[in-house]
Amino acid sequence: MTVWSRYQRKTSSKQMDMYYNSVGHNSTLIMGLTPGPDGLLPEPDVLRLKEWGEEIERRFSDPVQAISGEGFKIEIKFGTKQNINHFVLQEDITYGERVREFKVEVLMEGKWESLVEGSVIGHKFIHAFNEVVTNRIRLTIGKAVDTPKIKNFAVYLIN
């Protein structure tokens, strides 16, 4: 068992990598925190967790644009070109995880260019990519067990 003590505290960068690679891929994040003999987490760990939560909030609280919808193609159109470098997808999992194959593309100089192809969205799928300037981004679902219900398709510019 990993103990997240003051001697093994993760850096902010490592914490965000853990978040992207677990929560951002439809998984549970198990941090392995262990309280001290007094039943409390060590104060330095509490402060680091607070910083981590603030960083997640900073990154994902203010999307450039967000939509929801159902069907096999959902597109975000910006009024003017926008700089973006992340997107978040979320299925409405109250109906189950329906998506089995998807891709996200961005319109660049009149051509659709692939950002990512995947097989699972589920509760949350986060993808970071090199910053692009565009006025359109789309989600295309290639396979699903029923009509896909997308709770959130949000794009971000995260510095």
C-alpha cells in the first residue's frame, strides 16, 4: 500500500497527470491517503490536496464553450475563431455507457483533422492537445449500443 506521507508527497504536475490518466479516462482515482494516529491527514498533505482541487477548478471551471446533446454527431461552432487545447466529454451515464467508438476532430484551414479516437467516454474523458485556432470542433460516434446521450462536450484553453 502506498502511503502519501510528507516524504512521498506528489508534485502538482504528477497530481494532474494522475487526474488526467484516471478521472480523465473514465476511472476512479485512488490516492492512497493514510491518516496519522490522531485520525487526521497530515497538514502538508491537506494543503497539497487543497492546491490540487484549486488547480482542477482553475483548469475546468470556465469552458470556451460547452454543449450537450444526443445522436451520433455533435458539433461546437464558435462565432469567431478560438484558441483551444483541451476538451472534456461526458456521457449521461444514467442511461448507461453507450459509446463504443468515437473520434473528435477540429476544423483547420477547411479540413477536419483528428484530435483523438477512442472507445470509451463514460463519466468523463479529458483530452489535452497542442493549442489550435478554430471555429469548429466535432464529436463523431462510430459505434454505440443505443442512441448516445452526451451530457457535456466542453472545450477549453488552459494555460
